[in-house]
Amino acid sequence: MTGPTVPAQRSAEPEAAAGWAPTPALGRAVLLAGLFLVAGVLLGRVDLIVLAAPFALGTAYALRRRPTALPQVWITPGADGTLVEGGEVTAAVSVGNPDTVDYDLVVVRSRVSPWLRIERAGFALEEAGGDEPQAGNETPTDGGTGRSVADRPFVTSLPSAAAVDLELAGRALRWGRHAVGPAGARVVAASGLLVSRAVITEPVKVRVYPRTEPFEAVEAMPRAAGLVGAHHSRRPGEGGELAGVRIFGPGDRLRRIDWRVSLRARQLHVAATLSDRDAEVVLLLDVLAEAGRSGGVGGAASVLDTTVRAAAAIAEHYLHRGDRVSMLEYGPGARRLRPATGRRQYLTVLEWLLDVRAESSPHEPYDQVFGPQLLSSDALVVVLTPLLDERSAQMLARLARGGRFVVAVDTLPTDLTPPKDRGWAEVAYRLWRLDRETMIGQLREHGVPVVRWAGAGSLDQVLRDVARLATAPRVGIR
């Protein structure tokens, strides 16, 4: 790893001798020299004075050049913006020596988020003005235990006007903003007679984007609202889907004339088409409750894990097709992301999902979420919810009664284990399961389809049903 040119974050102290303290070795050397000298003078023995000379001369020689500047510590993250769950994460904790005196010993220690499993760590030393880094001590590993090695102390030496990098490498186990640091360093100088105080730097956040599962869905949309897109709307216009043949009228293009029908009917007829329009998809994330224990990538998924990964997959699918996607949180925070399309919106969605947190609220968040936010009547609202709160079911029912096209995606883990307490815990868990199934049945009676998230194809049948209901004629009751 190259040496620091412009450090990402630096913790430096001005030159101050007050930051250095004597070690026990200095105290022992001064004590022995003093005892031998005093005993030699009092007893009149020259041999004791001769024995005191090495301690006195060695201490004076070691302290001839005392360090004045404290070490500098900073953290440099690896590749930023491209890290996903299960990917390789790299970072470096750098320690610099701004003094003209060599550091005999440098002890570096750093904290790392438990969702960043550091499996390899080692030093790389670069002299000031040098081109190639020099290898430091051997790289320790986790020894096959699967635990992070970042919280261990690492020791090396550091010459003057140089920097040493503690390179960390491992895997990112879960999405989110994870901290590398704080990191601290203490150095020993003057042949082990002086030790510096601990210099600590602030942590650096590493962004880990959720891993999107392969997701595909049918083209069926309840209603397309935009002017240009990939979905066939019910409105006539310029498109590729044939809607029928009609008599030529003012404004029709000549290239639309169907000559076979015109010759048979002896009157000009044109081929009518349906316009291709884009759709707006609103992803509504229910963050009122969390359940299950997250095992990271490849492990068990909690409610938030399923919600975030499913939202990223659905957003990626529809944004790739040219549709507009917006995000909403159903919770006390009521965060929103405006509808947009394109690659930039997808990156914005991933960044927005990193801050999703489960927050309980004693108040009804419906008005707070949908009060100033007017959902388009043509938008498809995909609600990702575990259905653990009755307010979530009431919100779905309100949206359905308001004429919105709503699809509920059940994000509750299938392997949710019942409580192991004795007594009535198991019976209460079974009753809760029955009550939840009853609530899902009532939602379906209100016209809200509820489907469990299962990756690609999860929403196919539901989208077909919603699109068929949207195109069905409405019969008024007199």
C-alpha cells in the first residue's frame, strides 16, 4: 500500500514533550544507578561506583535525543462506492513519524464493525520519498476460527520521517454503514525509556450496499401514466401494440394505412396502436418492527434484511426498464425519495437504503407519511411489510379503499423460531400465528394481494391480477 499523500482523516498533535512519559525501565535504571552510587560513597567501595556507571551512562546515552512530536494516526478506506455484501473490504490504519528520532516500537490497535470480518492484517512500511513499500512484520490471520483479527494489537518499528500502514482485508457481511475505527497508537522511543500517550483517531464509515437478488417480473402494470416507456397503456397513440383497425381520420399518418382492409372496404382504414408509456412504482418500507436475527450474507435474514434486499432488487428491475421509482418509509421518520429514473436514481436508492432502521412509534404514522405526500392514482404501490403491527394492516386497507393499486410483500422470515420459554409461550406463539393469518385473509378480502417474497417471479401472478382488475369495467350501483 502506498504511503500517505493526502490522508483521508488525520489525528495529529503539535510538538509537545508533555505527551511523553517515562517507562518503568527508566525508573529502574535511575534507581539502580542511584543506589550503587550512594552505597559506594557511603561504604567507600569503588566497585559499586563502577557498577553504577553502565546504568548512568546507558540512560544518558539513550536520552541524548528525546522525541518531541507525537505520532500521527489516520484511517484510509479502500475502494469507495463499489462495496456490496460478501465483497472484499480493504482499509489501512496508518501511523506516521514526524519526528527526527526513530520510534523503537509502535503498537497499533483498531476497532472494526462486527459486520466487517477482517481476516488478514499486516504492515507495509514506506520511507519518505520512496517509491516502493517495504514489508513489515508477518501478516497474522484468524487461524481458521472465522473471527476478526482487527481488534488485536499489532507491533512494529518506525524510523523517522516515515509512515507504516496496517493493511486490513476481509469480507463485508451485511449492508449498512460500518465503522473502521477508532484506531489508536502508542510508541516507545529512547531505547524503551520513553512512551507516548495514546493517539486516537475518529472512525471512518464504509458503505456496504445490499446484494440484490436476481429479480424479474412480468410487464403487466395496472396503469401506465407517463408519455414514453416500455409498458402498453390502454390509451391509443404511437406504439408497437396493435389495438385494432378504424376508419382514417384527420391527423392520422399515411404510414398507418392498412391497404388490404381499405381495398376490401373501399374506404381508407388505419391500424390503431396503443401508446407505450412508463409507470411509477412506489416502494413503501414498513419499519415499525424488526424480527429475526441477521446472519449476514449467506446466513439467516431478518425482516430488515429481506426488506432492504427486496427493495433494491425491485428498484433495479423497474429502473432498468425505464420506469420511475420512488421510496417511502412507513414509520416515525417518514423518509422519502422523490420519483426518478435512470442509473443515477438506482445509486440514490442504494444510498437511501443504507439508512433504513426499525423504529417503533406509539403514534399512528399514516398521516405523517401520506399527509403531505400525494401518491399518484396511477402508481403501483409495493408495500414491504412483516405485518407485525395492526397499524400496517390498517394502512394497507386505507390505500386499497382510496383506489390505489397496492401489492403487499410479506417480509417475515419463514424460519422464525418460537420462544423457548416454559409455560404458555408456545401456545401464545401459535395463537399469534393464527391471528396474523386471519389478518392477511382480511386484507385479501379488501382487495390487497399479499405475497411472500421469494426473489424472481414473486410478483408475477399478483401483477397480472392487479392489471386485470385495473382494466376491468367498473359497474356503478344505483
